[in-house]
Amino acid sequence: MGYASRRIDPLANAKFCIEVENIQEAAFTEASGLEAEVEVFEYQEGGNNFFTHKLPGRAKFPNVVLKRGVTTSNELWEWFEKSMYRKTERRNISIVLYNQEGEEVRRWNLTNAYPVKWTGPSFRAGDNAVTIEAVEFAHEGMSPQ
């Protein structure tokens, strides 16, 4: 089979889970911020007026935000609270994507993550929606598998 006839379909994002080291009650409904970027340094060479050299710099990884319905567990808050008091515990986090058959098809591993922001739910009388909390994590890098 030739390269041109090979078809690769995009994966649906309906089934995923979050694995956080040592956290059992972490069933999240949304994940955002899976990004990686290489900084670009511009260098102007003397006598060259036609272009500017663009050189790769450091890799940057924005914070990842995980959202879930509020539960009776305080494990995430307690982890975040340690960061507030400079007793930060770094843990590895994996975001795992599954296909329709429930088989793992992709994984994004975040290295040495720790919570840097917690956002509680908004309340409105008469609203029957699920209460959502969000936790934002800084990390040292991401490796997709």
C-alpha cells in the first residue's frame, strides 16, 4: 500500500481519563492547556539586510487546567494547600485517550506537576447543574506517547 492511499482518521475525544500519582478520587470531565512551544530568538547579522536569523530557544509548557464535578473528597484541595504553604509536592500526571472500544490510543505525560490555582464552583439558586471545580497545574514538560 502506497503512502498516498494510507488513511489516518482523527481520534474522538469522548473517552479520556486523568491519572494523578497517589490521588484516587480524580475523575475529571475536561482537560485543557496541552501545549508546547519553542521560543524563537531573532539574530540580526551585521551586513545582512535581507533576513533575520531565527534560532530555537527554550521549550515552554503552559499550565494545564483540569475540571471535574465537585465531590466530597478533599485530596486535590489538600495537595493545592501544600503549594500555598511552600510544601509543594510534585507528581506526574497522565491524560489518557481511549477509542470507542475502551482501548488506550494516546497518552500525554506531564512531568513534576503541582497545583498552582484552584477555582471553586459558581452557585445560582434554582440551577440544577453539576457544580464544577477546576485545578490548574504547572509542570516541567510534556511527553506524548
